[in-house]
Amino acid sequence: MSKTNFEFLEALQLIARDKGISVDTLLDALANALVAAYKRLPNAAEEAVVTVDPDTGEIRVYGQELDEDGNVIREWDDTPDDFGRIAAQTAKQVIFQRIREAERDLKYEEYAGREGDIVTGIIQQSDNRYTLLDLGKVEALLPQAEQVPYERYEHGARLKAYIVEVRKTSKGPQIVVSRTHPGLIKRLFEMEVPEIGGGIVEIRACAREPGHRTKIAVWSNDSNVDPVGACVGARGARVRMVTNELRGEKVDIVPFSEDPSQFVARALQPARVKEVRLDDETGTATVVVHDFQLSLAIGKEGQNARLAARLTGWRIDIKSETQLAEEEAAYANQEWAEGEWVENEAGEMVWVPAEGGEALSAEQWAEAEAGEASPEGEGRSASAEAGAEAQVAGAGGAEVAEVAAGGTDGTGGSVAQDGGADTDAASEAPAE
């Protein structure tokens, strides 16, 4: 082995140790680059292979002749006389390039499997589009969509964020982090509550409105461990640490329950629920609370009800006792036809009365409804007409009476009265 080859191999080994790259990887990259450099030489073979001896550092070029199937049928040593100079120039370029690629690969592999983890970075740059966090060897990108509204990011401040995606680019890994993801809450509690890290306590559900309020449902796998107390900590120390990291965001911790009714009632805390009625077909939970608890159950701008619905997966309809009583009273005063709509053999929907009888189609049902409504209308019309005729008849009788008395107009009346007066006078004359 020559002194030059020894220095070359020693330099390769030193670079491999410093950068965390294997020597074989560097030698393979160098051999591929030397093949490309060899083919640019005049009179070079169409096919060639370069070998680098890892023990001596000797570099040899072998020209190859291939058949139609790509098999080597002849091979010969075609190492140029001045190939050492070409090899030295190529080696420098290839090694530096390979080092950069290897460093990018190492950074990517370090974070590739860490989606869902929390990282702590230093705020480097912040604008309207994104904020950059320095994680040490790489930078993380905090987009505007993943930032908490009204949360200010001061330069040089330390910040915890949740990794949502790791992208591999030509310039290295691009790490996208979030401050609004519900997973951030879970990871923060895992850091503060040893019982969660040990698997004794689980966070079964989480609903969050970033910057305002969060609800989490916890469950204990050990009957001797209170899941809510474990998350709250002594005098609220554990949950306070999470709240401080979230910069004042309120966190409600409720116990999880396998019973949907009980879970919905607990999710609406701090309000006290009187009754929960579930409708599995529509996925609606009707919650009844005392009148003075209605505003507390709904929350400011409906926030408590929204978070409870997200936490439980049920559509929640909250009513006070008074509202429910009024609705039930109105419902009880209505008359309802008993039966059901079913599909007949022809594929049409028909109404089948509960007490039995002939099934009605939709058209027949509509006609029957119209028929039930028409007698009342006709009765009302007949009554109205009868009343009108009675009024007319009464008016006619009055006219007849008035005419008998002497007419309806003032002239007729006075004429009749004058006639009456003359008659009286005539009757009185013979007496005189």
C-alpha cells in the first residue's frame, strides 16, 4: 500500500466516524462516481466497473463486454495511467456530496418515526405565514393554521409543540408542528402525570377549542387509583403545569364511563344534570337540567355543550325542566294516528293502522286527511250561510213590520201618521 492510499483510507475512516457514515457507503459512492468520470474519457469502454480495495485503497477500472441479455462475456483491466488524479478530484466532490446526503438522511430518520411526539424548540422567526422553531440540528415549521389565536410567539422564547408531519425534501427533513392539535394535551399530561405514562390511567377522549377550553375524559385501570385526582395532582399542581404551558387555557377533567347516559352527564360538568334521554337512531342525547342550571350547562356561547358533544360523540340537546314540561303538555293534547309506514310487495310505502284494516297509500292517506278536514270546513260554511240567511230574514221581517207601521222611510211614516191623524179626526167629528 502506498502512502497516498493509506492517507486516503485514513481520511475516509475519520470522516465516517465524525459524520456517522460507514466506510463502505463512501467507497460505493466513490466507485459509482469514478465510473461516470471514466466514461467521459476518450476510448473508454461502453460498460465498465470500478473497484476500490478497502484494505489497500487501490483503484482499478475494468472494461466489460456484454451480450444481448446483459451478461458479461469479456472483462479486461482498462485503468488509465493518470486515473489517480481523476480519482482524487472525483473523490473530493463525491465525499462532500455524500456527507451532505447522509446528514440529511440521518436527520430525517431521527424524526421520521416521531409523529405524535412533543418537541421543545426556541422561537427563531415569526410572521403572518409561519413561525420557525430551532430544535437543534433542524428547524420545525409552525404554520399559521396550527397556531393558537391571539397567542404571541416572542423571539428566543422556548415553546413546546406537537409533531404532526415529517416531510423528506432535497434540503433535508421538514418538520411540521402544531399548537392546536388535541394530541398536545395528551402528551403534556403524559409528561406531568406518571400514572398516564405507566398505563394506569388513560385519556379516553379529548375535545378542544384552542386558546379557550379543553375537556378530557380519563379512565383508571386500577380501582384504587382515582383518574381525575391523579391528573389534577396535589392542590392542582399537575393540571396547573399543563395550563401554564397552554398559556392559561382552561382544562376540564371528567371521569369516563362506558354508560353513554352517565358519560354525557359527566361531560357537561360543572353543570348538574337531572336526566339524560338517548335516541340511538338519531344519535341525539336529550339532557334535562334544573332551570337555574340551564345557562351553566350550555356555557358561554354554547362552548360547554359543544365540547361535551365532541367528547362523547352524541348530539346534545339541553332543556330545562320548564321547557320539557311545556313540550310534554303540548304533545299530550294532540291526537295521533297509531300505525306505521311499511313497504308493500310493489315497493310502495303504505300506512298500516295499528288496530288492523286496509293499508293506505300515500295518496289515499292525503285524501283521507283532506276528507277529515273538509266536513269541519263545510260545517263552518253552512253555519255561516245559515247565519247570513237568518240575518237577511230578520232584516226582511223588520222591513215588513215597519211597512205595516207605515213604511221604512221618513216620508212614508209621516204620510201614514198623517193618514192616521185624519182618520182620528173623522171619527171624532160625529161625536161633536
